[in-house]
Amino acid sequence: MSEKKLWGGRFKERTNELVEEFTESVSYDKRLAPFDIAGSVAHVKMLEKQGILKPEEAQKIIEGLNQVLKEIEEGRFQWKRELEDVHMNVEKRLTEIVGPVGGKLHTGRSRNDQVATDVRLYVRKEIEEILDLLKAIRRAFWKQAKENLDVVMPGYTHLQIAQPVLYSHHMLAYYQMFKRDEERFKDTLKRVNVSPLGSAALAGTSYPLDREFTAKLLGFDGVTRNSMDAVSDRDFVAEMIFNCAMVMMHLSRLSEELVLWSTEEFGFVELPDAFCTGSSIMPQKKNPDVSELTRGKTGRVYGDLVAILTVLKGLPLTYNRDLQEDKEPLFDAIDTVKLSLKVNTLIVEGMKPRKERMREQAKKGFSLATDVADYLAKKGVPFREAHRIVGELVAYCLDKGKSLEDLSLNEFRQFSDKFDKDVLDLMSVEGSINSRNIIGGTAREQVEKEIERIREEEGFE
């Protein structure tokens, strides 16, 4: 059986070892140690300011906390499972260093508001790192767009060739996805960056704490307004994991396209060798394993989101031990999304479009059919009638084994006397692309403007 706990005064029996194994969290929440110590230092400075601790007591505790942090950073700290979590491990070691005065650290504070503060500090730091990674991948797509303006490719709906587009336009579609991700994380940061410290166990505290002071020391924008909500709120954790899931969804869509595009059947891109693997039996293989694993890891982060929502859905106010289960899905989602962003940024930076293959495919699938229908509509034919005429033209081409570009003016006129010789000028992918000269369209002029707009907004070079 284990030793008695720091909280074990009212218990006659020691905690069963199996219970210790079942309830401990220090094996994973120890990563919160720097934030736990930062929160404790701020708390001690506030206790001194309020006259709750003597200056010499506060100084001794802060020096002890700094020593604990140094031991952790140098790998000398002995984490003990029987002490349950990061908070009790730090406090126990502090008391060993500074003596009984270390027991005053917890004055006016509970592990309930302490852990809520630690997790908010951790999430805030991780958001800052993820924002940097999102900017890096956006830059990679922007650079692909800027350097490949002459590349045309088929655009798809239902995975069927639809209309020709610029490869650059396709790249900037992903830029927009990751730009929205940035906006989501920044918006979440508003709800993360408030301090619950001072809420204590659930009802606040009778000590004259200065919550605004500790919030300012820790870089929070303000303080929580309800102590019961503050200790039980993990909305920001669920929101953070949701944001990570959205990033992974976008990375998975990219990965699916790269898996398809790198096949012989598509042959649109050459992926960098350093991010592919070979086969143990087939020497010719070049497998897009990183992209495939990104798709797979997306499901993992979705699982993290379901886990946190399930934990939270049945909890009465206020703190319940279930909330200990918020950390593993949070840590896993953040670790997964950061690594996935790093590796996929390098893939995007290193991939090379196969220009001729893309151009060849852009001409297929009657991709200019909509342009012909628009041509008739501009000649006064109702669009639905124009749609029918061009559908009959396509059926005619299929019967004759021709493409729209192969047709003569006489053949066009068999289907409508509105066709004139200028219809032949439409029969090029460049003409089709550049006709869509509207904000958000694929015309080269519009894409060049968008590239420049992004350069100015993001500071890319």
C-alpha cells in the first residue's frame, strides 16, 4: 500500500496501489510543469502584495520553485506516481527544498483553479506555435502558386473533369483553408486567455486575493467572472481540439489529392523522394506514405474531439474528476496537428507539378462545354436551351470519336444557327481560363492579383 497523501488527513486507510495506477495523471500532465510553476510564482507574488505572505516567505518559495523548474529542465526531477499529478509533485519537492513554508504556496488556491490555469497557459502557448506553422504552410502554397502561373490543369466536380483551371488557383484554394484555420485559432485565443486563478475549489476564497494582479503577471487579458464555471469550464479545450480536427481535415483533403495526383493514372505531381517510401518486395514502388498517414491521423484527432465532448456532456457543476481526462486528447491532438503541419509543409514546398500531363488532361472530358453553352447564352439563347444544345453536341462528339475542339464551324451550325466562326476561338484551355476574369475566378489576371494581395497581407517574399 502507498504512503498517505497530502490530502489524506481524514482517511483511515492508505490508497490502494491499483487506485493509484488508475487515478494518476503525472505520467502525462507533467508537461504542464513550466506552466504550473509560472502560475505558482504569480500566485506567490500576489499573496505577498496582499500581505498574506511575508516578503521573506514569498522570496523563499519563489527561489524554491525556480529550483524545481531547473531540476525538471535538466532531467533531474524525480516524478512520483503516488503523488498523483504534476501539482502535488511540484509542491512536495518544493516543501523538501524550502521546508514547511512551502505549504503556504497553496493558500487561497485549489488544484481545481490551478489546473484550469495551467491548461489555459499551455493552450495559449500551443496556439502561438500552431499559428506559426499555419503561416508556413500557407506560404508554401503561395509559393507554388507564384512559381507555376503557366500551369493549367483540369478542375473537378464529383472527381470528373469539369473545367480547366490554373494550378495556381488550385494551390490558393488550400491557402484559403489554412487561412480560415488561423482565424479560428485566433478567435479561440480570446476565450482561452482569461484567468481562472482565484476561483479556488468552486466558490472563490475568503482571502483578499487580487485576481487582476495575477492575471496581468501571467499575460491574461482578464479574469473569469464566475468561480463555479471557471473551475469546470473546458469549452476552450473542446474548441482547441475542434480547431485541430479542422486543420487535419484540410490536410487530409490535400493528402487525398496528392495520393491521387502521384499515381500513374493521374501523373500530376512528383512528390519529393525524402517524403515517400519504397516497397519491401517491389523495387519500382514510390509510395506516398506521409500523405496516407496524414489521412489516417486525421481519424485519430477526430477521436480526440469525440472523447472530450463525451467527457463533458454529463458533468454536473462544478469540478469532477472526469475532467482529468481532458488532457490526453488535448495533448494528442496538438502533437498530431503540429507534426502533420510540419511534414506536409515540406511536401508542398518540394512537390513539382508535371505541366504537360496536367495540360493534356485539362483538354479532356469536354471541359470546354460550359464555355460553349455560355457562348450561346451570350448570343441570346436561354441558358437551359443552350445547355441542351451543347449536351447534344457532346453526344455527337462521343458518337464520332471527336472532341469539341475537333469540330468544324459547319458541324457546330448543325445544332444552332447562333454559332459563328468566333466559337472556334473558344476552343483552348487558356481562353476558357482567362474568360473567368472575376474576383475569385481562375483567370490569370485575377490569380496574379490574389498572389500580390496575399504577399502584401502576409509579408511573403
